[in-house]
Amino acid sequence: MHIDTPLFARHRSRFEQAQQACTDRGCWSPFPETPNRYPDAAQAQAQGLAAFRAHLGADGVDRPFELDQPGTIGTLGAEISPYTQQPLGVRYPQADVDRLFDAAQKAIEPWAGAGIEQRLGVLMEVVERLFADHLFELTHAVMHTAGQSFNMAYAGSGVNALDRAIEALVYAEQAMRAVTPHARWERQFGASTIALDKTYRLVPRGIAVCFACASFPTWNAWPSMMASLATGNAVIVKPHPATILPMAISVRVFRQVLAAAGFDPNLVTMATDSVEQPIGKLLVQHPKTAIVDFTGSVAFGQWVERNAYPALAFTETAGCNTVVLESTDDLDATLRSLATTMCMFSAQMCTSPQNIYIPAHGVRTPQGLVPLQTVARQLADAVQKLGADPKKAAMILATIQSPQTLALLQQLRTEGAARGQVLLEPQPYAHPEFPQARTSTPLMLQVDTTQRELYGQERFGPVSFVIACADADDALAQASGDVTAFGGLTAFLYSTDEDYIARAEAAYARAGAQLTTNLTGAMPLNFAAAYSDYHVTGLNPAGNAALTSLAFVASRFCITQSRRPAREPSPAPQS
Amino acid sequence: MHIDTPLFARHRSRFEQAQQACTDRGCWSPFPETPNRYPDAAQAQAQGLAAFRAHLGADGVDRPFELDQPGTIGTLGAEISPYTQQPLGVRYPQADVDRLFDAAQKAIEPWAGAGIEQRLGVLMEVVERLFADHLFELTHAVMHTAGQSFNMAYAGSGVNALDRAIEALVYAEQAMRAVTPHARWERQFGASTIALDKTYRLVPRGIAVCFACASFPTWNAWPSMMASLATGNAVIVKPHPATILPMAISVRVFRQVLAAAGFDPNLVTMATDSVEQPIGKLLVQHPKTAIVDFTGSVAFGQWVERNAYPALAFTETAGCNTVVLESTDDLDATLRSLATTMCMFSAQMCTSPQNIYIPAHGVRTPQGLVPLQTVARQLADAVQKLGADPKKAAMILATIQSPQTLALLQQLRTEGAARGQVLLEPQPYAHPEFPQARTSTPLMLQVDTTQRELYGQERFGPVSFVIACADADDALAQASGDVTAFGGLTAFLYSTDEDYIARAEAAYARAGAQLTTNLTGAMPLNFAAAYSDYHVTGLNPAGNAALTSLAFVASRFCITQSRRPAREPSPAPQS
């Protein structure tokens, strides 16, 4: 592959539409939202599956993943498919980290000097190549590492993540365009006029380390990589050891497009590690690390925030996403929507609701007050129904990424039974296509607010808590207070009382969770639309940065200037 | 004072001109650049002097500075005028810090809810009140605390600092306007259409602590305060104990205008301390601190950067600003400009040059190679000449802010004599108006690059080093390398070799010092123009943030959203 036409021109129209979408924040995407609308869908899907299978080991023999990056000192890889519970058999290069940093450092200057349009052109081409040549390969890679369903892997980890990548480019461009490249400055000092020509340069911070998470690797990693690269930095990707393949494919595409466009492919490299020998802290505190993007656990995220200095840190960790159910016009529709959203990818999404706060006296409906116990039972029944239909369960619940999650379910089931009431017992369901799949229907517990220790943190996986609160005001205070204390990305409210809604909007704005009110119907409640929904606020422990806003990009580069006496007289003013 | 007309309308035209200036980065200011052009200058100056004097104690009796902020538990104040070396006799409220935070916290919500234009209107009115009602009062307050000359206090600490305050408002507005307040989002999910109305809110981080420095208090403090306030935060100002009065006057004006516009004046308060009992660390690590703006010493600045988390930190500390003198068309003009700039406010400016790197073989000129020793001698003579004329010295050198600086001069004189050559001995000069003034002419030392320990840090005050380097390339490498290692805000280059200039521009861009090349004439080399020059790059130890860029403002607020089903159908598309 060699690219010699100006890349930005090829993608200008798409980029300008994305800019408009970010301004208006309406609905837009250049990509088909469902796999069946992909161009030549059947053939593309078959090719993608074949490409995925070509990565895998066979007959007990591992297969190396070719990545021509420097400093390879060995191989590693121990991914296990949540669908087959068998090893993928892919071995990735293990790198001498210092050599990755050295190579990245060398690559930066020509990239930073290339100018905004050239960088954007290359990165928009990466987006196009990921979409056109690798999307179904990535879909299967995500399925067999993160454990998502085919549809979610296509959308959430595919086209939606690509949309978010473009969104990051839009904001990077906006922040960089705010700086004029040249100025003429002229002023009187006493009797003389001083005229200076000034040149402003955008200087990247340096090398960014981008941590991708196990359950949704591309979703934050792609936009983070784009934010760093667009502003002239290099990126070292650190995938979660359980979910390397989607990032390895991504890194290879970035490198191919960079090289084809005449840039040093070492602008994007990958540093792999294992659960037994993690290298995360070493990467964060490497003297050449200038930026850290982190998606993952609260514990390590907080360590990153505290210890990244002098590097900048952008984090998304986790929190307990809250639901307040005060009153509704349509209890059935409300509970159906909640149940579906609680089941989506077995609640292994950073936006999945976990804690459902309900007034002890029940929920107001047009049919009168429905007692808490009845609401809890109906919600559990709706969840149970989804899990009981294997085809639906496969679509919605998909699989459990990590065996640890199954252990957590057992532990919480026991604790929950002792401290409250088990509304729904978790159990495996039989996946219709993958009989060996690691699955579980959700665990639902009912407790009161004395059990905050139990629900006052993210419990990663299909676990939810119905929490009895003193009254409607208490429900809102508890829910928004838990977001402030423990973090929260999303929040969901059902109320027919406009005054209550207004107070909830204010409370959640302070707490910093993105609120969805009175939504029922076909859209998953936690669906986050690129170009429209801001992901993470930075106001609570669930993360310190929003994807994507100006603040996410503006500090990834610095502004330097040089000025000298003007060599030509100032042009006459235009009249 | 009560303000009821819409304030932004009153200031719209000025604000729009400032926006244009920030885009073009040409020369613009709404304010007269010299005190004699101030409206009704004579009367205004007399009133300003009277207002300043009215603050002072008399006959050994201190005078309280009235500031009706909460939590006053005592008074303190021990300022000494560098011009008279006598106490000012002003006592400021000492605050119970927790009560300041509590009061600030309560003030935020209506301010944040007021909207962008209303906040900008109030803050533009503050700028106008500072200019129209307090400028000469502030000028004298700066003179008799920081020790600046009358002209510099008027310009650098007065109108230029006000320009920088407006500049911060421009960028704050730009960052906030990038977020639309409302959107309609509509998408198909299967057979049904989901239409959502989305509302986006800008939520301030919380309470900002703004540290002002002793020698240039308003220069960074005003724009930092504006950046925080414009984005909805409250500010607690922590002045340097030696230089409280300019900030006390400022805080009172902010409070008056806020109150007159119907807002809680506790959005801006002042926390004073003493050298003996500093409260800086307590303020930085207060659980309610969300933002820290710091201007001051390297040591405390680095502590702030390391320890402010979870608060955001924006720092400007110090560095060794460098000069590379390789070749010049006009050696006399070059040395005159350098000498003047080295003397300006006795080099107590963060932009003052300190280290002058010259090839050992000398400087190329149209008259041939001038030996290093001759160049050094001529430069020392030019500096000596400025100090020898008391009237010029008073205008340019002004006074020495701190007695510690005199002690440092003595120490460095001794060390310099042992390790190199003393080019110029420091000595007091007799100030024509203030015979008791604390003054010193500059100390100049000549060393070679083995003495890096001596010059490889900011030596605050009138100290400079002529540094003999192996050759021209070594001079550039040493100078830019010292910036990378020890920090540097400004850099100055003289060369007639365009290739050398290009390499220097690249080297200083990497090192992150703002470069001025081949400038001679009436403009002080280190003059930094608001709306045009970026101050600090964030790329080296001299500070982590630029004043003012989008990055300086964009993370001071967060974006929260609420979305709910659209109550009205989407309008038909416009054809």
C-alpha cells in the first residue's frame, strides 16, 4: 500500500459532516448501524470471519500475530474465548518497552511538523480502512475476547467506536485551529514603530500510553488514540491481557496507513503484558510518558490519576449507575426497558444501570400506587423472561467476559441473601450457537439503604440492587449522593412530576452523571450516541475526562511561538 | 452600587474586538498604553495616589483594610515598601479558611446557572471598574509592594494585565460556546423512531485557589481569576504576604461588582497568610479545592503540581531564560537592547533573560569577529551605564522587591568570583525620588559551561551570566538544553544565519521557550503582548500551562446532559 493523493481531500466531506454533527449534536453517522446494511454484507461477513479465523492457533499450535514493530523480545498471549472457553492460540510480540519509547520519540517530529490537514487525512483514512477492510474481523475478535454479541461487537465496538474516533478528530481540529499559524504585530514604542512577524507552532506533548479495557476495548481506545495522534503525539497501546486481538488488529492498521502515507509507523505501537507480569505502572511512570489514557478498574484508574504526573491523565473507570423509579405513566413499558438495559451484554458496560432506588411506599402509576415489592417482583420477572429465551439471551446477555465475574455473582448472592432478599438467582443459560459459552442470567437483590456497603461500588457484571428508600426525596438524595461518593456515568429517572424531574436534573448535574428521563421503547436506555452524547463528565470518581470535548484534546499539545522583526512592511489596510 | 442594565450589552463591542484580536493575534488594546494618555490623567493620578495613601497606616498606627467577607478571625499584614523600606501599616482580614470555602460553595450555584453572557458581562464590568476607578490606586499599590516603577506598574501590572484578563474571558467563552445548550436527536431503532430532546449544562469544577506572586501579582492572577469565574467557579485569592494590597483592592472590586449585579460576593474572597505561618499547602489540599492557579517559586510550584490532585493545577514558576548571541548586523544595537531588557525591573520578571550563551571564539559582525571577552565587556558597560544614571535607573531598574535578593547577589558575587569572572559588581544606586529605596545595579558574571551548577536555575533578581560555549552549535545546544532541564519562558537569539535561526526555532519549540530573534530598538525584548503572545508553553519546568489558550480554560468546567423523549414532534426539515 502506498498513498500519494492528498488524504484529507478524500475525506473532507465526511469530516465536515462530522463537524456539523458535533456542533448540532443531532443524529448522524457515515456508517450503517446494523451489520445487515453493511455493503455486500454477506460476503463481507464471510471474509471477516475468515480473517478472524486466520489469526487463531490450530491443533494446539499457537500462531504468531505479525506486527513489525521494534524491540520484540518474545511473545505472549493467553486469550480465552468466552464463547468456547478455549484459548485463541494467538501469540503477540512482547516488547522491550524502552525501545518502543525510543522508536516513538524518533517518529514524532516529522508527524508533528506535517500540519493539521495531513495528520487528519491519515487518521480519517485509518477510520476508513478499519471500516472497509477489517470491521467483521474486528467484530469476531471482540466477540471472542470481550464476549459481546455479534450485533453489539459490530455496532458498539465497531461503527459507534469509529464514530467516536472521528468525533475526537473534530475536537482536535477545533482546538488546533484556534491558534493562528502566523500574525503580524505592530505597535508604537515612543517615537518608533516595532513590527514583528510571529509564527505559532503546535508542539505535541510527546508519547501517549493508551490503556484499553477487557470488555469494550475499542470504544475509548480509538478516540483516545485519535486525540493524541491528531495533535501530533505518538501512542503506545497497552491492551488488557484478556482482550489483545482487537487492539492488535487496530494497531496494525494504524501502522500500515501511517507507513503508506510516508510516516514512521512507530507512531503507533503495542505493549503487551500478562496478568502475572503487568507493565501498566512501568508505562505510566516511564520518564518519556507524556499522556496517559486509561479505561479500566477504579483501583488502577485512581492510581493513574495520582501517579501519572508529570504526564497528563485522562481516565474512565467505573461507578454505580443509578435508576430512580418514582412514578410512571406506563409501569410495564418502564420495567421492560429497564430489564432489557440491565441485561444488555450482561451489564458489563460502563453505562449499565446497577442500583435501582424506589420509595418504600411504592411507585405511583395511573392505576394507583404499586407497592415496592410488586415492582421489584415484576422487574425481576421481566429480567428472568429475557434470560429464559436462549435466542434472546444470546442476543442481549451474550457472554461473561471473565470467570471472576461468575465468582463475584456467587459471593454477592450469598451476601445478598444474608442482608436482603434474592429477587433473581443467577444461572447459566444455554447459548444456542456456542454450547460451551460462559453465560449467566442476572443476579437481582433487594436491600434497603442500610446495605450501602453492598451496592456502594461497581459490581462488574449482571448484578443489580433494588433499594428501598424512605420516600421519593430520599430516593433521589440516595441515588445522586451515591454517584458523588462512588462515581457514576449514567443515570435513569422515571417520574411524572415535572418539579421532581427538574430537581433530579439539577442533582445529577451536580453529581455528574448523564441523565435519561422517562425513556421507554426500542432504544437501550444506556445507548450513547457519538457526536451527541458526552461520555463521562469528570465530576465524580467514575473518571476525570469526557469523551469527547475540547478539554479532552486541548492540553495534548502546547503552543510555542517565535517572533522577529518584520522583513516586509505591513500591507496597507484593506478598505 | 446597583447594576440592573444588562452588563454584557454594555461591553459587547469591546469583547468582540478582543475576540478578533485573539483570532488574528495582532496588536490591540482598549486601554491607553502609557499613564499620560489615561483620561484626565493628572486628576486621575492625583486621585489614585490619594486613594493609595488612604489605605496606609499613619503615625505608627495600622489601618484595617475593610473587606466584608465571612470568617474573619483576626488581621494580619506586614508589607514593607521597597521604595521607603517602611511598613505600609495595612492590616487585612485573616480568614477561617473553612468558612471561606463554605461561603464560596454556597455562592456557586446561582452563578453557574446564570449563563455565559451574564457572567461575562459582570466580569467585563469588573475590568472596566478596575480600569476606570482604581488603576492609579493599584499602580501605587504595586509600586509599594512589588517595587515596580510607576510606568511598569501602570502598564505591566495595570492595563496589560487587564488585557490578559479580557483574553482569558475570550477563551472561556470560546470553550463554553463549543457546547450547544440543546439538541434534538432522532434515530430509528428497528421499526420505531426514538426522538430525544437533550439539554447540556456547563458545570463548574468548584472552588479555585489563585496564588498571586510577590513581584507581579496581577499579571497572572487576574486572567486566572477570570478563567475560573467565567466558567462558573468561585475563587479564593491567596496573595503573597509581601504583596497583598494590589490583590486586596482587586478582590474588593470583584466583590462589589458581583454584589451590585445581584450575585453572592463570596464568589471572590481572599485568604491571607504570613511568611511565618503559611497556609498555601492547606489551601491546595483542602477537600473543597477543585482548581489551583499558582504563580511563584519553582519549589512550591512543583509541590503544587505533584500534590494538587484531585484538583487541577495550572502553574507558572520560573526558569533560566536564555540568550544566544551568535552573530549580528549591529552589535551596539544588540547589546543596548540586551542591556535594557536585563535591567528592566532589576530582572525580577519571569521573562527576564539571565543566561547569555556566546561562542568562545566570539560573535560574527559586519566588522569581523568580535572576541567573546570584548562582547562581554561591552555588554557589561552598557548595563553599567544604565545603572549609573539615577533617573534612568529609577525608570528601568526600579527597586528590589525582597531583601533576600540582595543577599543572593552577595552570595553569587562570591561564588562567581571563585568560579569565573565578575563582569559587573552590584551596588545600590540612589533613587532620585525615594532616597531609602532598596536598589541594586546588576551583578554580571562570566563563566564557562563547566559552571552549569551556578547558572542552571533561576537566580531571581539582577543577575546574569555570560557563558562561553565551544562554538555556535554548542551555544544553541547548551541554551535550549538548559531550558529543557531547568525551565525557561522566553529566549532571545541574535544570528544573521537563516539556517541557524531555523534550527534555533526548532530547538526552542521543542524546549518550549517563546523565542524572539534579532530584535533591537525601542521595545523591551521581553515585552509580552496580550491577545498576541502566548505566555508559558507548558513544555518545560517553568510551568505547565499557557496563559491563555483553550487548554487554560476548557477543563475548568464539565459538561453534563439530560435527555428525555421529545414532547413535540420534530420540525419538518427545511427545504
